[in-house]
Amino acid sequence: MDLINQIKTMKTIKNLSKTLTSFVILHDINTAYTFGDNFVGLAENIYIQGNKEEFFTNDNLKKIYNDISFEIKNNNGDFYAKISE
């Protein structure tokens, strides 16, 4: 899905989730962080869940993504994660 329609769709789901429970599967962790409230990460023999502060840590992301390290920036509510080189 192109970026504009992805954002429109996520905003619609976020708005609907005020009255309905929604479960969305995303592989883009930045989009998930932007629109999500509670998170579940699954990998082989790994299950991690939590809110934004609990879930989005470098340790948790390394467990889910097979030891790939992420550079996580979280300033004043803005979040960005990228793969560390």
C-alpha cells in the first residue's frame, strides 16, 4: 500500500478503535508505534507484549528480529527506530 493510503487507513482504524477493538498486523515498527496502543511481538519461541514504553526497547526488538540491533530515538513523544549498522 502506498504511504498516503497507509496513513489514511491507519487513521480510520485508530478512529474506529475508540468504539471497537481492533487488531492490526504490521511489519513496520515505526507505523505500529505511531498508531498503536498495545503491542505483541512474535518470533520462534518468543512472545512479547506491552504498551509503547514496555514493548519498544532495543532488547525486545533484538529478540523478535534475530539479534538485529536497532537505534531507537524517542524524544518528546516522537519515535523512530532504524537498524544499527
